[in-house]
Amino acid sequence: MTPDAVEIAERYASVVERIRVAGGKEVTVIAVTKKHPVGVIAAAIEAGLVDIGENYAQELATKRA
């Protein structure tokens, strides 16, 4: 099952809240798209994630656009 933007946004908000509670001030959350399709990346962007990484250069080349 592919997560949608709502589910990703909920997960992201949970991570950000846990960082806040732990006292994190200068933390950057980076989503890693290893083996995930472009639709999941689009959902992550829609959910507010702006720092996204890819493990494989070959996949980055096809997903970058």
C-alpha cells in the first residue's frame, strides 16, 4: 500500500513533534525515497517535506524532475 499525502503529513507531524518535545531546535528532517515511486515523493512534497534524498544515483536521475 502506498502512503498518501495525508498519511505522510501525519507521520511527518509526529516526527516534528517528537523532535520538539526532545528539545531539538536545529534539526532538518530528510525524507529518503529509496525504492519509492514518484507518486510517494509527490505526496511527501504535498505534505510539506522539502528535503528529500535518494540512495541511488540512477533512481535520482529518473525521479529528479
